[in-house]
Amino acid sequence: MIPVCIVSGYLGAGKTTLIRDFLRAPGGLRATVLVNDFGQINIDAELIAQTGVDTIALTNGCACCSIGDDLLGAAQSAVQDEPDIMIIEASGVAQPARIAHLLHGVVGTRSARCLTVMNLARARQLSRDKFVANLFRQQIDQAHGLSVNRTAAHARGWTSNHPQYPTLGAFIADNKARTRSTATEMTKGTNFVHRVFHPRPMKEAELMQWLMTHCPNLHRAKGLVPLKLASGKTIMARLDFVQGDWALERVPNAQPDPFGQIVAISPVT
């Protein structure tokens, strides 16, 4: 029976980074990763595929609802390759218990276990957000363990009831985590809307102003953009925006494109 690990966490928590770190040194395990981005551009699958691991990309919604059939089909296909571990990176707007419930239909796998990634620097903000607070708490309550990638003075209240794991490898190796139940009641999820933009080349400040004008309640954005430098040269950069914090990282050896691709995600107001 193939063990299944669901990596959950709200938008921008650091799920892809956690998985990539594990795949660089998987301890001899051969992993298959199912990646579900919320939106039409599967950026996270591209990042994970760079490590050389088998990746099956799932798109057009979160894995716990609108692509349930696709998830089951992808998981069953992955079983045929007999990996040592199946890892599912859930969309940031998914309830992990729903995904685990869907996976009960996959023959040849063990009951799924969930590791929820938390950015404690944003925990208080998310817990008070009227649109996403319930989802944020569900992702914690439905987990077998937590991976905390930031510290905060109020951390104890969020993590005291869950075992913590510094790495995905530590969670996978810890069989004791299997004993925790994910019987938390599943409820109707928060509604989110995603938009795909193709921005023209802009300077950094202009790009951010443009994005916030088009998405005033933006929670998450990621993608590739043509970025104008002060010298007048245009480069391709990877955009990563999480609830007010954003970063642009140059993509080495990438030819400038006249238009970029950005997926922007916002709760429905």
C-alpha cells in the first residue's frame, strides 16, 4: 500500500517550498507529486518539476471539489507506477479532509495524512478575516501535523494541539502522526475567484499599482511578468504576492516576452 501525504495550507504559506526541499533530498524515496493550483496556470507544478520528480498537474479549481474526478484519476494513474510515496500539494483554498475523503476511492493507497503549512506571521490576520477565517482554521484542525515557517509571539495558541515538523521528510517518517484523526466536520468552503492577466512590460512600482487596481481585495498572485529595469532593458521575473507582501525574482536566461501570465486569487466579497 502506497502512503499518501497531503500538504495543505492557505495561499502563500510555503507549501511548494516545503515539497521542493524534500525532493532535493528524499532519503531514498521515489515520490510522485500531484499539484493542484487554483487557476489555469500551474506555476507550482513547473517549480516542482524542476527537481526531476514525477509530477501530475491538476488545474481548474481546488482538488476537494470541482476536480474531484480528475484527482481520483490522477491518483489512480500514479499508483500504477508504484512510487514509495504519493504527495499531493493541495490548493491554498482547499479543505484537506475533503481531499482525504476523496482519496478513499483510490485502490492501492493508505489513508491519507495531512501536513498543514503555516505562516505564523499572518495567522492573526487570517484568523480575523471575515472571508477566510473559517477556512484557515479548518486547514489547521483537519491536519495530522503542522509545519511552521515563521515565528510569532502568539504562536503557542495556534500550534499547541498539533505535533510540529521542521521538514516534510520528518512528517513522512513519523508513523505516530498516523494516529491523529481527521474527523473534523467538513463545511461549505469559502468562495474564491481567480483571474488570469497578461500584463505588458512595466516597471516594478507601475506593475504593483496596476495589479492592485485590477484586484483591490487580492490575497494571492503568482506568475511570470516582463519587467522594465531603470536602464530600459526588459527582463522576465517571477512574481510572488501574498496578502500585501510581494517579491519579484529575475528568471535567469529567460527571453523577454511581450506579455506575462499572472494568476490572481481573491475571496468573493
